[in-house]
Amino acid sequence: MTEFCKIPEAMGLQILSRLPPKSLMRFKCVHKSWHTLMKDPNFVAKHLSNSMHDNFCRTTGVLFKRENFKDTGTAERQSESLLSLINFCNANGDGEHDIHCLVEDVTKGQFSGFEVLESAWIIGHCHGIICLRNATKIILWNPAIREVKVTSPYVPDENLSDLGIGYDPKSDTYKVVHISYGTQEEYGDGHILIDRPKTEVYTLGTDSWRQIMTGCLETETTHFWFQDFHMYFNGFCYWNGREQLKEYQNFYDLQEEHHIRPVIISFDMGDEVFHNMLLPDFVYETYMWSYVLRLMAWNESVAIFGLDHGITSHESWGLWVMDDFGGVTGSWIKQFSFVSAVGFLDTPLQIWKSDEILIVSKERRVVSYNLDTEQYKYLPIHSMDSDYFEAVVYMNSIVSVNGSKT
């Protein structure tokens, strides 16, 4: 590499580790040593660290899936699923609010395995790897390096239920967590008892599944049930969920779904143990559990961004941060509340700068909203003819889905 580049090797590595994945993929063809370098676990880890912590080279992307209706010339319109990638570059690192982005529609022939992507639902992401699923398959996809992997056949008989993806720092590998609903037993008197959820873990390095214990997902009288995967952060996966009774007198009681309270469920990727945490107090005090709340990472802390009812007669939003946090316990502290200058905020996606949040508007468009200036910008993605949409914010990386650890 030194002879080819005619610069010191350490300097060459430093320069390459700060380049975006798209450039690195092109440079693989420049020289055999560079092709080998892109697969070196140490280089991949260095590039990932730079992407996560260095504003100079950080790039952020959004995978957006929505339904579009095509005009067929008849009374009936035909629906099609569209996948789009939005890539941002935060190259200035100087606090400017200008947004530079490129929109790329994912089409057939562009990605190997596109057909399985087209029919899949978006679950979440970790270090640039996006997890998707359909009725029977789990797919791992790194769009930055155009790699798609369908995991090994899922062994248990249960249908796919709730999923999460994360990184295990102890074993230096990526894992997918699957939680399936427990069995339901009905006795002669109509009495119903529901077993605790079952959990399996997929390990990317071995391309295999194994079942783990889930005793932490129950108390003497209740279970903890999963609803939506929100994020991976600092060794933990996070879902929103609920605590629910495990025993019912009859079928009608079960249909009433006696939720005791909403909770946050976390999973330690290294120790493979579940924990549960309470939401901010106002959620329980108002008995309105259908708030729009989204778990996010903010200033290296776990945070909740969402609707904050009660402070004004207008729609207001707030941010709560977990204090004294180690992945398991802590208390929520409100950082701020604000009334939106425009009444379009609907579904928060992710804070992608310290003061910039990506939100899906009520018009079903992606908006970047600045929390300090209250300025906003519509991102150039259209064809939102339906209320159906899925989106995930991810970081561009060169982490492989084809079995390498890092």
C-alpha cells in the first residue's frame, strides 16, 4: 500500500477510514491491497468508530417505504410498494442548518435480492445494518455496501412476532432477537392461562438460532409483552411494550385486554437478559397511553421524544432524558417542551443532529425540524398517496452482513 500510494501507510489508513462507504466500495477496484483492507475487521471497526463519533465524516441515511397508487386508466387504482434511500451529509460540523441530501429510489436490478426487500417490513437498524422481515424470512441489509442476507431458516414453529437487532460488544458480533407469543391454555371452566413469551437469538457470525430463557419477562401475576422495536443503543435493544395479566377468568376478559401499564422493555445484548422500565410519570397520571412517544439517543443518553399534553391548549412536544442510566434503571428528566410553529408534526423518527429531528408530517412527507430555530425543511421525497409508510434512520457503514464479526 505504501509503494502504491506513495504516502505513509498510517496516513493512508486514516484518510480511507474517514471516507463514505460509497467511495470505499469504488476504491476496492483500485488496488488489491485496498480490496483486502476493506474486509479487515480492524479497518471496518475504525471506519465505524469514525462514522459514529466524528462529525467530519458522519453520514446519515433514511430508508423509507410507502405505498403508491398507480393510475391504471380504470376506476380501480393499483398499489405498489416503493423503497427510497435518503442520504444526508453532515460534513460541516459547524452548527449550520443547511441540509444536503440525495434521494435514491431502490429498483430492480440495483440490489441483489431486491425481490425479498420489496415484500418486507422494516424492523430497525444497528451500525448500518437494517433488519427487515416478511411472513417467514428475516433479512439483513446494508444499503451502503449493497449487501443483502436472508438469515438461516427459522427453526421454531411459531410465526414471526416481535424482532430487534443489535450489537453484542462482549462477543463482538451482531444479533437478531425474536420474541414469540406464549401458548394459551383454556380449562373446562373457561379459565385461561397464558404462558410467558419465548425468545430466540440469531447470531450473525454463526448464522444460527438458539433459544434463551425469558424468566425476566414475567412476574407472579403478569407478563411483559412487546409492541414495537425502537432502537439499539450502547449494548441494549429497546421496545415499547405493556405489562398484562397472565390469567383470565374467561374469554371475554381476555378480549378486553387488561393492560396494567405501558412499559419500556430492554435487552442486554451481552448478558442476554431482559429488563423493563417505566415511562415518564405523566403517561400514567393522565391515563392516556396512546401518546406518540419515540425512544431515541440524544447527547449519548436514552431519551423519549413525543407529545406533551397539558402545558398549553395547542399541540406541544417534549423531550425526556433518562438520568443515572446504565441500561436498566434510572429516572426521566424533562429537558424541554415546545409548541410547534407549524401543526404538521406527526411521527418522530430520529434525532440526527443534537438539534435536528426527522419527523413524518401529517401530510405524509419527511421533514427535518430544528428544535432551536423551529425552522423546518421538507425532504425531496414524494408519491405519498397512502397513509401507509415505514421508515428507519440509519448510519452508513461498511459493516458486512455476510458473516464477519465487525
